[in-house]
Amino acid sequence: MLKKFMSKFLCKPETNKSREHLSVLTIILLIVLILYAVSLFVPLGWALITAFKNQSDFRINIIGFPKQWVWNFSYVLQKFTVTVQTEEGEKLVGMGMMYLNSLLYS
């Protein structure tokens, strides 16, 4: 059954060589999958590059690399806390503790 399925994707050459080549269907599927992968990774890369721009650089140069790489996350890492109700009362939980909890829980 597996040979029958794989025979749709691999074509044997007409000569007696033992080497197999890819069929047209396989090449089309590979092209579609490569385009799909690019469509997923390009916006992710653009978002990562944009995250290190300051606001004026983002407004002027939307697509390109930042002229000066800026660390924009120190304020978020310091100020992002969540109040959690515990048996002792309310407790502020920071980003590092939330990350650790996610790692331990998963």
C-alpha cells in the first residue's frame, strides 16, 4: 500500500538506472510548501526587526533595518506585573516569575 502511495510522488526513469527522480506533482507540492513557509517567516522576521526600532525610525523606514538598534523592552520587563490573590494576601508577580511558572507548568 505504501509503495502504491509513494509511486504517485516518485517516478522511475525509463532507463534501467536505479535512480529515481521527483515527479511533477512532488515539485509543485514542494514549491507550494516553500511559499507557505516563506509567508509565515517573513512577517515574523519583520516583526522582530521592527521591535528594535524607535518610533521615529519606524515611521520613516517601515520595511528596512533600524538605523540604530534600540532596546525597547526594559520598561515592559520592569513594570509588567500582575496582582495575584494568595492565602497571605495580594502578591505582585513579575514577568520572570510568570515565565518560570509557564516552564514548570508545561
